Amino acid sequence: MQKKLAKCNPDIAEFLRCYINLSEFDMAGDSIDDYRKRLVRNFLSGEINDVLDVLKLKFKTLKSIEEIYYSYWEEIIEDGEYGIDSKFMNHFIKYMALAERLNTFKSFLEYHNKENESEETNEIYDLLDTIRTKDHTDLQLYDIVKERTQLNKDALQYLYKDIEVYLFGEKDDFECKYSEDETKQAIEDLKAKGHTEDDLIMLGYITKGKAFDIETKDMTLDYINKEKIFFPLEFFPIYQLQGLINAELNKIKEKEDLINPQVKSTPKLKTDLSVPQLALLFKMVNDLKPKVFNTKSDAELFRFISANFQTKKSSENGISTQKLRNEFNNPDIKAIEFWEKHLHTMLSELRKLK
């Protein structure tokens, strides 16, 4: 567009320059639309004045004008006589339209640049991207953790949470690249290589049990671990980093226990609910509109559940956040039936309270 505009007549170019590189002073308080209209009016008035000057020299009386047949005016316009140049007018319209489009693109670029300038670079995510793409020894990873946190307890915990959020988003992006048909075919390929269904469960490729797919409203057999199948080593360095952070946090905890043996953390709330039942309960509440939990992400909710609840089968370290994530995405059919039954009971009890 800029190359095309460069070819326009200099008399037109000045109007386009004023439109494309306008300033607040040029606009004089007008909107962009009013400013454009004012430019067009100024151009037309200049052209009309030129035509009038020529016509005044050619026609001295009204009668001399009336004696010219009507179609003659069309002819002189086409030929550009008496200062009436239709081609010049058409060029102005053409180039003004180009200037309008160029101005629109210019505004898009300016907005995009402002957005980029306003977004601060996430140094932690950039660092994690680098760790994923380059080989690091345990010592190098330790040095990174030490440099970033000074092995301070709070800093270590914040870094660990940042990594969890990073993993949650990145793994979702990777999983979306593979369709359900591709995933099922991958399982069939593993079976064709001699793996039994028990092997696939033991190796972590699938989790046994029926689950209800919220999106399709269908029952799906087993949860398939796409990460294990398609990109098992993609986040391995990040898991190494998490292991180092956990090791440092455990060291700090051991020291705190030695210094203050009487101080104990608040015990987790024990529940007879299974992990699928507990996860579905929080999922139903979390999905309510307007939102009930003021959380930045699902990962934050998973961490809360893991840190504060203990089921019969979960360890003292808490429920796995990955397990909670799986149950959120693929609610178990037995858990659905469990809450379907008890929600009816709870509804009856609510009605009694009215």
C-alpha cells in the first residue's frame, strides 16, 4: 500500500500525508471521521474553485452557458476540459481509500506494540522453557534453585507453585495436539507390541475405571495418560527441578522440627470420601456461576485440596494434584452416582429448613 501511495500525484499526496500522519493539532478536536470529511471537502473545494476560475474566463453570460447542450458537459468532464479532471478526482478517491486501509493497519500495529510493551516478560516461565530445552546436571539445577530462592522457605514454595501452574498450562497445550482417535490408536499399537491391559495399567499408560466425559456426555473407558504415550520426556527436567525443591523444603522442615518439636502443623481433615468423590464435590462447587472460589486457576484449588484433605487411601503427603486434575477432567461414574444420590438427600434436608 505504501508503494502504491508513493505513485500518487503530489497534489493528492499532501492530503494523504495529513490523513495518515495526523496530529491532535491537525484534528482540532474532530473525530477521525470528521477529520477525514474535512480533508475531502478541502480537496473538492480547491478543485471546484479551479474549475470556476476557468469557467468564468470561458463563459461571460448566463445565456452562453444555457446554449450548451447537456451531454457536452459529460464530454468535457471526460476530456478534462475547463479544469474538470475526472481522472484526477478518481485518483484522489482511490488513494484516499488506500490511505484509509493503511491507517487501519497502522492503528492495529500501534495497539499491538502497546500491548507488547505493557506485558512484562515472565522470567520464571522463560527460565523453565530453557531448562526444558537444554540438558542440565543436578548440580546445575541446584545452582538455579539456590540463585533464584537463596534456599528461603517461602521463596522455594512460591517457585514450586509457579512451576505447577507452568506445567498445568504447558501440558494442556501438548495434550490438545493429539486427538482421541490418535490416543486410542497409540494404545492399540502398544497392545500389538505385546503389552497386556494389566501391563498398560502398571506402566501408567491408562487408569482403570469408567469415567463420564462432561463435554461429550458419554461414558469413556479408562483414562489414558497422553503425556506417558506421546511426550514422556518433555517435562522430565522440570520434574527434576521439583524434586530438588522438595528436597530443600524437607531439609528446612526437619530443622524446624528439631528447633521447635512442640510446634505441629494443622493436621489434614480426614474424610471417608474417595478421591474421585472429593474431586467431584469440589468440581461441582467450582463450576457454579457466579464463581464461588476466588482462585486464579484450577491448579490453586488442587493444591488446597491436597494440602488440607486426607482420604483413607491417600498418604500423609496429601492427595496427588495430578490425580485431582485427572478426576476433574474425567469424573468417575461411581462418584457421579454417589453424589446424585446424596444431593437428592441434601435437597430434601434444605427444604425442611425453610
